[in-house]
Amino acid sequence: MNIHEYQAKALLEKFGVPVPKGAAAKTPEEFINALTELPEGPTMVKSQIHAGGRGKGTFTDGYKGGVKFCKTKAEAKEVASRMLGNTLVTVQTGPAGRKVQTVYFTVASDIKKEYYLAILLDRVASRPVIVASTEGGVEIEKVAHETPEKIFKVVVDPAYGLADFQVRELVTRLGFSGAEAKNASKLIRSLYSMYWETDAAMVEVNPLISTPTGEVLALDAKVSFDDNSLFRHPEIVALRDLNEEDPKEVEASKHSLNYIALDGNIACLVNGAGLAMSTMDIIKHFGGSPANFLDVGGGATRSQVVAAFKIILGDANVKGIFVNIFGGIMDCNVIATGIVEAVREVGLKLPLVVRLEGNNVDAGKATLASSGLTIVSGDSMADAAQKIVKLVGKAA
Amino acid sequence: MAILVTPESRILVQGITGDFGGRHAKLSLDYGTKVVAGVTPGKGGQFFEHGPHRVPIFNSVAAASRETGATVSAIFVPPPFAADAILECADAGLDLAVAITEGIPVRDMVRVKRAIAEKTMRLIGPNCPGVVTPGTGEKSFGGCRIGIAPGYIHKKGRVGVVSRSGTLTYEAVYQLTVLGIGQSTCVGIGGDPVNGTSHLDVIRMFNDDPETVGIVMIGEIGGNAEVEAARWIKANCKKPVAGFIAGATAPAGRRMGHAGAIVGGAEDTAAAKIAVFAECGIEVAVTPSDMAAALIRAAKARGVALS
């Protein structure tokens, strides 16, 4: 689960990580209150969407820059009114962009130097890793590619937590000394506590900055959480912004379906994540284009199948449906009956290819064949994929 | 011989009184697996009854193991309590714990993995379909089934299957069985980013197992476990290996069902992993329908008889 920058900053502050003073606003009326909390002087205005590349983004009305520096609070108010309600397109949003529903004002800090700091899971070590670099404010992927020697990593032993010597090593390699080093050490410890205690998947501060007065601050923050841990963090769940999620994905999660929208025209309905992924792959392999990832889980019930069909059909791009079920424990006939009922209930008009395999498959196929519905049966995944690609190709 | 478990292995089920654990304990008993104990704290002294079977329930793994000789646990407890269930197995000195539970917090698994590193117990999973060593009976009955895989699709034989995904494992096993090719052991290592046993761990076991003559390795996007295994295979494995990677069409940065299936960088894409497979002499299945056929190609090239 992702959260906005302004929410991340509030969490950081709660754990003792210094951030520039800021305030968020969701309506033009709130601009005045938010700005009153900040001192007069240089102010940053930042569009709040769950995507990176905001600064270099362009709004759909042609206005440039989702993050702007303003000399005065009055100017910040003007800029914010251009951003709020406007749709921002960045390298990460796709061409449709995201509507800005919150703007965040912060004090514009004096920057002495920019750094990079992140904490995430090192999958090889199965331990948390702190990644730091003297090159901040730029894409870390670019640094990793061009000057990998400028990136340092410290792997934390979960039995002992972040050790003092590791903090000293990070601070030294980042080149901090004196009061700055003391402040940076405190910040790194606080950031690690936040990562660990909130079950974060990733905490990224880019840039981390030092100021001419010796302060060390998190100027930007991107935080995501481990979905598996949300059950024990109601305070994090409360930060979820459904506006930032595809409405079809939100609906799917209500039915315990795992759905991800893609931009193709062949919808997939599959049991199991691995099979669902490879169903998308096989559609592509035979020249088609998958419209979604959809895993109905191991025990797909009739009501889940109906909900899945409704979600799939909510996507106007969909021109055909491929149902791929390996009924291991489940009876294929039960699944086939569910499909027939779902097709009748939603009044499906699009081509549908069903590939069933496993337990009691012959009865399942017979149910599909005798339903009176135009359901095309596929023998193997490859056969079924070729059939749906051909049917959709014809319809287009 | 098979790996990890044999039809003689004595199994306990943690969470046997829950819907999920109970249902699959029954299927394992029907398959002929020696399910000898259940563990549910507070329900010790009761019995889990199924047909002719009367499986004693204990309050702790230690007691269940001591009283029944169980050395392997199948874990079906809900995510908030699953990490504790794994630690309990390690503490009781079991040989193997197979964690079926999906949705265990990553932080819990980071701590568990650290804690069991010094123990002799092996962990398979979590978020996995389990382990099956097929038996000699009709439809492979009489084998050892731990977890949630459909037992009847298996056939006793000489091919090892290792996978992160449940349904893709069944797909591969089914393709092999239909072609008359049996399996030594099928291992689902699970779809989570932190798991107990890697592709490489299982490949090493298959390589050392005299009964296994060929291997199917099924992976997906995210992490570098498949790449690590492929490099080891190139240097050390003499047996034919077929490989498949799911997720070629997955968009970067999105979690594709499995918590571990997320493309983080250029190295963990399907294309990158497939390229490494080919470079390491692994026969790549071009589609999931091609997994058994790919192994047959690999075996033919090396003159190995799979059945």
C-alpha cells in the first residue's frame, strides 16, 4: 500500500525524522489556513499523487511542473490553484495522468548538499538493507548505472537491529562530520525505527539534505507498506487513498479477487497467481494483448466468478474473455456451473473461451457444451489462447 | 528415494481444527499420507475424525512430536500466528516445516528466517502449495502429500518439480503425468519474498537424489532466486533441466498476486531470467503448455530416459 508524501512526512515526524515544515490542503478554501501555518518567504507547492517524476510532469492543460518553488506565500497560493483539480502526467502515471486532489505546501529549505537514503528488504539476505548515496535528488537507478561506487549498503541483522557502528559507517561514508554527523545519525536511527515498526515495504528519502546551518532534513519521502501486515496497523490503513487506485481494483479487493488492470483487450479470469501471470504471457505469445491480471484464488466461488465477470466487463477495452482454470481440488463441474450462471447473469455478448482442466473435467466440459451459450472450449492453455486471440482479432 | 519426504514420513498438522487445515488433512489421509497428529492450542486430548481415521490432537508441537513420532509439520494457521507456529516447530526439533499460510507479514518472516538459521529444521514456504512425493498406488495414492496440491494428478516416477506457484506446479505435473512421465517429488517453495527454501536448495537436493533423473524448474518475475539456481545448474548439475518463467507481460512495480512477484529492476524481469536460463543450458518452455515437452527435449539431447 502506498501513501502520499504529506502523509509520509507526518509519519516521519512522529518517529523523530526532521522534515521541512509543511501543511496540506484539499480545497482552495483550505489554502489560506494551510499557508498561515508556514512563515512568510520562499514556499514549495507539491502536487500529491502516488507517482514519481512530479517535478518534471506536465498537467493536461499544458501547465508545467507538479512541484514548484515560489518566492512568496501569495505566489504559492496562485500556483496551488493551478494544480488542484488539474490532471498531472508524469513518467510514472501513464498518458492518462492522475487528478491532483491534495496540494502540499512546505517551507523551501536552503540546500547545502543533497543525498539519497532508503530502507527496504534485501531479498537475497532476507534482511532489511539501508541504501545510501552522496548523489541525491537524482534517480537512484541512474546513479547505480553510472557511478555504482557512490552507493553504499548496510544490511541489518534483525536479531540485533540497526547497530551504532553501522550508523557511524553510513554517516562517515556520506561525508558528514561535526553537528551534521550527529543530526544525520539521529535521522537514520529514527528512519529505521519507522521502517521496522510500521512494517514498511520501502522508505525512500530522495533527497535527504543538509542545510547551511547544519540541519539534516528529509526533503521528500516515499513510503509503501507490506500489504500482509496491514491487519495490525489500522493507523496505516486509515491513510489509504482510494482516489489513487483503479476503481476496478478497489471493487475486486472487496471480493477477495486479485485484479490488476492492463491496457490490452483480452480479459483473463484464472485461478492462482502463477497461472494468471502465465495466462497473460501466453495471450501475448500468440499475438494478443491481455486486458488484466485476475486471480480468483484456489476456491473460486460462484459469487466470486460473477463479481469477476462484472469487473472485467467494466473495462470498455475488453473485446473477449479467456477463462483458464486448473481445478485441482475443486470440481471442474462446479466451476463450469458457476461460469454458466455468471455468463447468464451478466448477459455476456463478447467471445468467451474456457479452458478447464483437472478434477471431473469431462462433466464440466459437458455443462459448458449443453448450456446453450456460445462458449468456446479450449483443450490446452495454448489451444485456448490461440482461439481467443483469433476470435478477438476477427471482432476488431 | 525422493527428497524431503517419503510415504513413510509421519506428519502433524498445525491448524487441523480450522476449515482449511481440516479439509486438506482429510485429503492427505485419503491419499494415504501418514497424518499422525494435529496441533491446536487448547484442544489437546480431542481427536480429528475422518472415516476410519482418528488423529489425536495436541496442545503443542513438542507434545505431538514426542507422542506420535511426527517429524514433519504442515502449517495451516492464520497469518498473525503463523510465524510463531514455525518457530514452535524449530524449537521442537522437527526435520521439516511446510508453511501453507498465505499473507504472513514480511517482517515476521525476516525474524523467523534469522531465528531458524541456527536450527537443523528446514522450512518450505510460506505461501506455498506444499510437497508431494507420489505413491505407488492408483493415481499415485499411498504417497506423502503435505499441503494443498491435488494428489491424484501425480504419478510415481523420476522427475523433480520445483516451483514458486501452486497452479503452475499442478499444470506441469499434469502435463508430465498425461505423457506417462512420473515424478520423484514436487516442491512448491512459495510466492513470498522471504521463504525458507530456495529454488537452488531444492535443485541441489534433486541433483543429489539418485532417483531423480530430470528437473522442471518454474519461476516468476521478482528477486534473483531463479538466476542463482540457473548459474549453479550450469556449473554443477548433470541432469536435464527445463525451465519456465511466468510474468513476461507484467507491468513493472506492480505486485502480481504473489507478494514476491514484483519487478524491481532490469535483472528480475522475465526476459532477463529466461536469457540466463538459456545461457546456462536450461531448456526454456516458451509457453506454460510447453513445460513437459521442454523437459523431454532436454532429456533427449542428453540421452536420458525420463520414465
